[in-house]
Amino acid sequence: MFKNKLRTAALAGAIAVSTAVSGTVVPAAFAQEAPVNTAAISQNLGFSPADGSAAVGVTAKDHDEDTLKDLTDATGDYLAAYQSKNISTIVSEYLLAAEDGFDPSEEAAKTAFYAAQEEAEAQLATASANITTARESVAYAQQKDEAATAAWEALRDALRNAEGVIDNKNPNVVSLIDDVNAKNVTTGTRFPDFNNLWVADPGVKGDNVDISASVDELLDLQEEVDAQWKEAAKWTTDQSSADYVTREHIKALEALKKAVDAEVAKVLAAQTASENANREAQKSDVIVRQLFLQRATAQRDTLRLLATTFNVGGRYAELYNSPENVNIEGKTLRQWYGGLVPNLIFAANANINLLNDADDAAEDWFLVWESDETNNNDADFYADQKLAFAVATYAKILLNGHTWVEPVQYVRNLDKAPIPAPVPDEDGDNGSTPGGSSELPAIGSSDLGQFAPFAAIAAIIALIAAIFPAISGFLKF
């Protein structure tokens, strides 16, 4: 109970600041991926699985779409109030849970912020694990789709091979069908000429998705060959010149039957494998699973920022009247931490917008035909989507770093570094410490001029949408 109280109190503070500038103009195409190691940044531990910054190898595992929804919904429940900027709800929850006699001291605020940071980091570790789970799930679904595609292509190739053996269209080759027809001298109805393959259905030649008609045509040919083979065995054959089966005719018919039976067996085996693989692929949807991967990523990025915001708030409160609140580069350390607020606000608005889009996409496309329309043959479609996601992700890593990751790291470096003696400037005055600037990148609702790089990310997203129009409808970067 106490932990929840602390969390909601700190969360209320963060949302209050965020809500105050909710009118800030935020580019729609903002960070999916940020390289900061929030959970371990104060120790400079580098890449960490806990915040999703460490590379993690995955193997294909079948975590289904319902599982991914449940996992990301659980994280979404934690983020809901922060995501909606509903300060009234947060404060009401806090007041209902708080003990009588609310403590308004800076020390209590410090404790609240740090406790909230701890819980946010726990949620961050969960969200990072969800990314791994989603990646395993995507790999599984794509593996099944690729297997189904490969099985279909094997069926197509088996049909093409059957054509080459039975009814070779090479003008320099006499096909088995043409050979039988040429040696058939009967004039009655018992031994009609055989039709060439794929006359009615050109699917096997044109890479049609549905080549079942070609299979049926081959089976029809087998039935006709079997019928003539049985007819040739009857005692009544050769009773008239109209039914005269010559020696050459029966030999050609026998060769055709052997070839047809062998090729039909291969085609039917390939068809069974294709049907089984297709049924397996229908049990998963790689596009939907990819959307949950993007949702988990957006949740992770928001939690990174949220944990950092709580940490900054806790340190700001902790430095009140503290001997550690020394002057560095013309400001108190506490002022440096306070100066991070505009950066965090700007980033919060952007990440929340992205998270809202990711939530909407995962919900809207969870069980609809459009997400599955090219299933089992969607290699190009999925490749386009994955490429677009990667391009946007890597571009946003740089922009996140510029906007809030590096400003926060700069202040934390100041906080951890020993304080050198002031160095007099040329006029003899004691200026700022050498090698540093006394200003952070300032972000305000009325002055965003120096954040022109966000125009670049907007241009990148626009380019992606232009190159891959098929995916722009539901990949909301």
C-alpha cells in the first residue's frame, strides 16, 4: 500500500508538469528506440537487458497474439494514467490510498520519487522482457509463413516437373502425350486423344496463388489414362479396325501411365505438405505480432523516460538545503536538475503520442482481414514493414539522445564528478569550470528552433510512407 502511495504521488507530480505544457507542439514521428540505460545509468553500466538496451538473441517460439496482448495490456494498465495525462485520476487514487496527514516535506517527496523510480524500473524490465517475447513470437510466425510459402513453391515445382515429364512443350521433344496421340490409330470412341496439360489452367506457369486447378487437371489426366489402360486390356479390343490398338500404341500408353502415376504421387505428396504447412501458418499472424512488438517497444521507451523523470525529481528534492548542492558552471546542482524539466516534458509528450498510436494499431488490427490478406505469401509485405520500422528506430535513437538522454547524462556527470577549483578568466574573474557549458539544450513551447533535427525525422517517416504505401495505413510511427 505504501509503495503504491509513493508511486502515485510521484506520478502525480510528473503528470502535473506534463499537463501544464500539453500544448507543446510535438512531431508525430518521435522516438521508438532510445539508447539510454535508465535502470543503471547512475552506475554507467552500459547496455542492460533490464532497460532493453542490450542486444538479445532470440529463437522462434509460439507466444500467440492473445499472450502478447495480455502482456502489453498489463504494462498498459500501469502506464494508463500517465499516458492519458489524467492528473485528477492519479491524485484521487493517491488521496484514497494515503494515510491521514499528508507529509508535504522535501524529504518525503524525495522518498516518493525514488520509490516511484524503483517501480517504474521494475515495469521497464518487464516491458523489455516483453520485447524479447514479441520478437520470439514474430520469428515463429514468420518461420511458419516461410515454411508455407516454401511448401507451396515445392508443389508448384512438382507440377512444373510433371509437365516436363509428361507433356514437355519443347518443340524439339516429343512429349509422352503427343507420342500416344500420334500412335493412336483408333477411330472409335474408346481411345480418344489426350488433351495437353495446363490448357485450361495456366496457373502453374504464371505463379498463380491458387494452383489447385492444375492438380485437379493432372488427376483428370490420370483418370483418363487409367480408363484407356483398362480398356486396352479388354478381350473385345481389336475386334474392329476402329478399336485397333497397335503394338506402338500400347507401349506408348504404358510409358505414359507409368510417368503419370509417378508424377501424381509426387504432386499429391507435395500438395499434402503444402496444405499442412498452410494450416499451421493460418494459426498465427506475423503482422499482428509485429504490431505488439512495436507496442512493447513504445511502452519500454515511455518507461525509460518515466523512470528517469522520477529519478530527476527525487534528486532535485534531495538536494534541498544539501551540502551537495554546490555551484557548478555558474549554477547550483539543483538548478541543473531543474533545468532538465523542459527536456523531459517535450520527450514525454512525444513518447506518449507514439505510445497512443502503437496501442491503437495493436487494437485496430488485432483480428481483421486486412492484417492477414497476404498471409503465407507476405515476405515482401513483412520485409517492407520491418525495414520501415528499423529505419525509423535508428533515426529516433539519435533524436532521443539529443532531446533528453544526453542532457540528463550531462547533469548526472556533473553530479558525480569532483568539483575542480575555479579557473580565472583573462579579466581575472572566476568563471565557470573549464571545458563545460553553463546551458542545457533549452526546450520550450515557444522556442523549438534548435530542434530542427525533428524535421529530419518527419521527412524520414514521410519517405518511408511514400516508399511503402501498403504499410503506412497501420504502422503509426
